Amino acid sequence: MPRLMLTDEHWSKLRTILLEDRVYDKPEHRQTMEGILYRMRVGCPWQDLPDTFGLWNTIFRRFLLWTRKGILQRLFKS
């Protein structure tokens, strides 16, 4: 299992921002965020994300959507 980056404290802050941006409160969003951070940290292709984070194409689609809406930029600034 890959090392995770988000503590419960960090996730609660990020979750609040996601809710402000009208992103539904789904439990898998934490794993999605972990998958995005993992990919940014190791630089692997999307298809090579470990299965622990969920389906790579779901993570990729959310990454694109959140990037286009400016949500990721807000999250990273926070």
C-alpha cells in the first residue's frame, strides 16, 4: 500500500473547501485526492496508479474537472 499524505485534520479542511465548491460529500473523494497527490509526488502515468486509490480513469476525470473549475488551485493554496 502506498504511503498516504492526508491526515484527518488536513482532510477535514480540504473537505470543507470541496463542499464550498459544490462537490458532493462522497467518501471516495479522499482517496481521489490521495491518488492525485501520489501521482504528483511520484510522476507515474495515470494508468499506473495503485488500485488502492480507486479506478485510475475516475481519478483522472475528477482531476480534470476539479482543475477546470479551479478547485484544485484553491485546495493547493489552502
